[in-house]
Amino acid sequence: MTFASLRPIVAPLAAFAVCLAVSPRTDAAKNARTFEDQLVATAVSAPDAGGVIGGRIDIAIERWSTDAERESLRRTLDDNNPTALLLGLGKVFRRAGVVQMPGAQAVGARARTRRVRNLKFAQEIETPIGRQVILVADQHLGFGELGRDFESSQPEFTLVDIRFGPDGKGTGKLASAAKVTFNIRTHLFEIENYASQPVRLSNVRSEN
């Protein structure tokens, strides 16, 4: 059998091989990281920071927390035991997302590197005027601060309460465990006396 007689068979096979080589790999697409939401915001100077420029804050929410995680967190908050609360958050091995914050300025090149903090809890609800997103970290989130804890990895409960308006833009505030309450109507954690707390994140918006 000559090559000329095989040509009608070989040519389609070669074309098929080229298509396989250049086509997108479905396995890679399935393994690509996806986020439930990606938020970007501007940090607002903390009340005692002396007007420091806050910089950009990036929040990547990898998953929304389960009802079981919410109830576990609620019980530990009700117990008013800071040590048990942090231990409970530490047992959440699968993080809910990450926060990226600016580094400290004028204190050395290493400190200027953007800091990353893990989120241990993330929840959202739709409200009559927009959306509310609650995030919890087991480390200090120093939005708009002058340099506290830039190197520290000491555990510390921090809740972020972000509230969006009808235009899709929101503001965020921070609270320690002592200033957090549970809204029985919405089944959501939130900052007690939210209106009286200073804004720490402005122009919060989703990039999804």
C-alpha cells in the first residue's frame, strides 16, 4: 500500500491531533479557582491614626459559611469567652476567604509588603435597601491604621460589617467580639449600634 493511498486516512487523523493540541483543556477549566465574590474597597483612616491614607483593600470570598458554622460561632459568642471563641475559629480549617491590606509606609521595605489575613467566616443576606456582608477573621484587621500589628500573628477576633445601598456601593465597619450582636430576625451577626461606629471601609463594591 502506497502513501498516496493512505493519504485520505492520514490527513483527517493529523487534523484531529492538531485540534486536540490547541483546544482548551477541560480539566484545567474545572480546576480554575472561582470566588463567590470579590470585593474592593478603600480603607478609611482610623480615628486615632492621624489622617493616614488607608489604601486599597481586596477581599476574596471563596465560600459562604454553613448554617452549622454560624450556630457554632453564635454559641461561642454567647459564652463570652474570648479564648474559646478564638479556639473555635481556629478549628475552621477550611477558610472562607482572604483579605489583602496595604503595608506600613516609612518603616522599612519589608513592612511595605501587602499583608494577607484569612477569613474564617463569611455570610450575606439581601436587605430591602441592598445587601449586607459579614466577615470574621481571627487576626487583627488594621484598615486605615498607622502600623499596628504589621508583623503580628497574635489571634484576635475581628468582625467586618459591610452594608451596600441600592447603587451597589457600600461602607464597612469593624468590631471586636464585645461589640457584636446576633440579629434574630435576619439570623445574621452584626455590629451593635452600627450607626455610631466609625466607617473603616468606603466605596466597597463587587468586581464579580
